[in-house]
Amino acid sequence: MIDLINKIFVLEDDTRYSIIETINYENKTYAYLVNIEDELDSMFKEVILEDNNYSLNDINSELFSTKLLALFIEKMSSSDDNTNREDYRELENIYKKYFEIYLNSQINLKGYDELIKNSELDFGILQQKVNIKSNLEEYLNLNYFYILNNFYIEKLTDEEKLILRSNNEEEIFNLIKNTYKNIITYTREDIPNKRFKINYTFSTSKESFSYNDELVIAIYYGKNTIDLISKENYLDNYHKKQEFLNDLSNNLSNEIKSKLDLDCKIIYLKI
């Protein structure tokens, strides 16, 4: 398939989208597109070639939990400076580790995780973790929480990168506190210093979109472990879970705003 970057697609309502990035996965091509007239409007689609004509297909929402999402985020956030991919990933992992530890020291995410786990509403714990690189199990031993943001290490100075490698935890935590707002913010050269919406998932619902400078946290939970017997019991449990997560998400996002001065978008989904 030829290079699709900047290729224009015109939808049925005459809206025009331009391809910003593409990846190939399992012999299929996927694209990230942005509305030419409204940079806040973006989407992910599969690109199909038939009879020398290109078309766009919706992506199955289940794919957001596969390697596809991680590959897309990785490519869209790859560094243009002299840091090679291996070094970039190493620095990214170090930053991720200390940011998560710092975040938990300020917010006590473990406490929120326990509230979900101990709820009588029966939030199942995923037996196989969602395949994205920012789950919070690795360092914090959490069951439900994931950070969807990427960490844009290319924004650090050479001196700051040396601090990350230094093993001096006091200096590293000071670096995290002074840089996390900038490092989690996704920026685009064509619209500098402007807030816009992006989507870290493959869901097209409005709830899946967040601002580029927000901390984006996902709460993923599994199937019920208790047989609810009837459809009525199942629906009642579902609505109570939504109310529970709404309240918990509001409390968590307000606490993050108060203590870290970060806007926070929380997405929750049963997998």
C-alpha cells in the first residue's frame, strides 16, 4: 500500500479528513484521521483498498484492548530527536514508573482500587490484563486502573534525561513534579498552544474523547463472578455499577485536580 499520510477522505456529509498517521497490523492498515476544518474532530479507521479505490471501515471496539492500540500510540509518539527507539523506551519506562509512584503518593490510588474490589456490586478482575503499556499493576499492584496517556520523553532536555538515568530518586521525583504536565500533554506543531480533543481508545463514543493536556485514566473490569440469574437483576447491577463508578470517578478527578493541578478524564468499561 502506498504512503497514505495527508491523503484526504471525503465523507457522505462532505466532511473532509486527512490521514495523520498509519500502522499496519495483521495484514490490515489502520489510520488516524483529523477533520481538516476542525482539528478537534479526529477518528481511527481501517483503510480498505478495492479496485484501486480507498475506503474507510469502522474498527471493532474490542481491538482497543489488543496490541493494535499500543502500536498506534507508540508510533504516534515516537521521537524525532537523536534518541533511538531503545533508549526512548527505556527512558519512557523509567519516567512512567516514577510518575505512577508519585501519583499514588499524592492520591492513594490503591484506596480507590480497593473500593472497587471490595464493592458488593461484584466488579470482576481481568484474568488477562489489557494489552497497553500503561497499566498500573506493574509498580502499584492495582487491579482496575490504567493510565492511557503516553509519556513524551522527547520534551526532556539532555540534562533531565541524565537525571532519569541517575538512580537518584530524590532528583528523579523532583524532575517528575516539575515536568509531568508537559510530558503527558500531546502536542501538534500545526496547532501549537491550543487545546484540542484526542482519543486514546478505538471507541467512537463521546465519553472516549479527552483533551490533549488531560491525565486520562481508564478503569477496566471483568465479568461478574456471581450468577445474577435474571435479566432484571443483571440490568439493576449494571446501573448500580455505573452510579458507583460515576461517584468514584468524580471524587478521584476532583482530588487529582486539587492536589496535582491536572484535569483528569476517567473512562470505565467492562471487558
